Amino acid sequence: MPGDVETLAGQWRSARPPVAGIHADSAACSRQSFAVIDAASRHATHEAEVGGYVAAEAAAPALDAGRAAVRALTGMVDAEVYFTTGSNHGLDILLSSWPGERTLACLPGEFGPNLKIMAHHGFEIRELPADEFGRLDLGALGSALTSHLPALVHFTVLGSHSGIVQPAHAVISACRAHGIPVIIDAAQGFGHLDLADLGAADAVYTSSRKWTAGPRGVGVLATRPGLLPDYPRQQLAHAETNVGLHVGFSVALGEHVAFGPAAIQARLREVGAATRAALDHVAGWRVREHADEPSATTTLRPPDGVDPMQVRSRLLAEHSILTTYLGVERAPREMHQPALRVSPHVDVTDEDLAAVAAALAAVTR
Ligand SMILES: *Cc1c(COP(=O)(O)O)cnc(C)c1O
């Protein structure tokens, strides 16, 4: 209902500091709420009052609530949940302690920095079958897995370079059937998509700052009980960390749950459709996703001779519009040319999108 949507958007917007211009960059880093900022700052104050280790003990219930939200949002009901410094940290921990053979299958559109971590840990990479848009070819998955069984599947449910939503639940089921462990990269999917059916995954990791709008420098790793060996588990439990940011992320997750994950996700699907409708064909830019792809991430291919890096800079400098430049290193096995990403959150308005379209036309000429 439009009334509810307006309420959600209005509440989300008024819960945070006023935005300078138009923020269409949630896939990189959303805007934190006052409550999240205050929670992290109050924890630092408490550390100064009672001592950092005593304050950490007092924060334990807040962190447990954050972990419980992660279990609920992933459907991993009995998962061990660890705070990390981000998604790449989670993947690094998983792969560095991987006990088995080091072969791994992933999508052709795999995130570039993930590929580097995989290579660093000696993993040989095989590609899962995908169509011309980079979407997993489910029909071909079974035979691809049996013809050369990888030791592990790494599946990115939503990429950084495209708004195409990948079928994580179906992949987990197929991997289960073949006895292959599966790790889910939910850096772009968590909070954004309904991921409450990932319960059979071996591990899911994500970042705080993207669609859940928590602080930077924090993430979570959820694993099936006992997946991690003792050493990395102890390291995660005892490493020096910024507990205040964990508290802030936990508060962000609490806010997400209070808004209602289904309501946020429905609104984000609307935002994606509205963004694509507003921007496709503007000054020769073309939207890569189908108009109704169920995500809020829109990627735009430039017209010939237009440099998306320059356009991103000019949108910010001349129009106070924040977007993302996507170089091919984001997804080196799939991207052939750079692109521009527009990823507003639930509070974007039609006027905002019209202003983005007008500014895009102005800076493209
Ligand atoms: C942002 C991102 C990452 C890395 O997250 P960090 O928190 O920066 O380590 C991994 N995978 C995808 C798909 C991402 O978008």
C-alpha cells in the first residue's frame, strides 16, 4: 500500500541525519541512523567510565541480540555467529582454514576481491554455468557439478557489479544433494533480499555498512556449528576489536527487524523498478537489469565514448549526487566495460530519481 510505503520511507529518512544531496550508493555504504551512531558513541563513553573490558561484558546482551538477528535473517537457526571486520575478512577466515581439496566453483560474475582471496589461498576456480546476464543457469547446474565435482561452492547471492538476484536457496539444495559444502557471500544480499531460507548453507558472511546501514569496518560470519577449526574460532573470539561498532551494527540489525525485513525488501524492489524506469535510455545510458529484477541495484552501461568514472565525479561535484563507478576489476571474469551503479535505499523519492536522470543527461553531454 502506498501509504505504508510512504511511512516506511519517511521513518527511515527521519531516523538519520539529513542527507547532503542525493545518496544513491547503498550498495557501497548506506547512511547510519542516529540510534546506531549514538549506540557506538555511548559504548565508547562507557569504556571511558568503567574500562574497556568491563564495558564489553556489559555490552554482551546487545551483541547476542545482533547474533540472534543474523540467525533469524539467514534461517541458520543454530549457527555460530562471529563479528568480523567485513565480508572479505569472513571469506579469508573460511578459506585460510579450509581442510579439504582446494577447488572451488563460483559464478562468472564473482566479485574481484573475492577471486584474489581464493587465489591467495591456492584455490583453483571453476565457473558455474550462467546465461548472458550472468544469472546462474539452474538447468545446467546439476550436470556441471557432477562432471567436475568441486570441493566447495562459493555463491554470491547478489553481485557488486549487477543487480541480478541469484538463486541461493536452489544452489544450496543442489550442493547438499551432491555433498558439496557451500559458502554464501551475502554482502549485497543481506537485509536487501529475503535470505531467511539459507539454513542449510555451511557459511554465510556479510558486511554491516551496505544495506543494513550499520557502521563501517564491521561484518558477520555465520557458520554451521563446528565448521571453523579451533584456531580461527579463538582468534575471532579474542582478537582486539572495536566493540562499540559491534554494538552499533547490532542496533542497526534491531532497527531492520523492527521496520520489518519484508517491508524493507518490498520497498527496495519498488525502488529498483522506479530507478530503472527513470534512468534507462537517459542520454544513451542503458540499464543492464530487467526493469522488475527484484533488487534495488541498478547498473548503467554508458553510451559510446562516455567515461563512467568521469560521470560519477561530475554527478557528485556538480549535482551532489552520490553513485558508484564500477571498474571491470569488480567482476573481472564477466565485465567487459566500466559502468555506473545507482543504489538508493528505501527513502528515495520520485523527485530524487528525476533529478538523477536530469543530472545524468547534463553531465553526459
Ligand atoms: C562489498 C562486497 C564484499 C566485500 O565486503 P567488505 O566488507 O568490504 O570486505 C564482498 N562481496 C561483495 C559481493 C561485495 O559487494
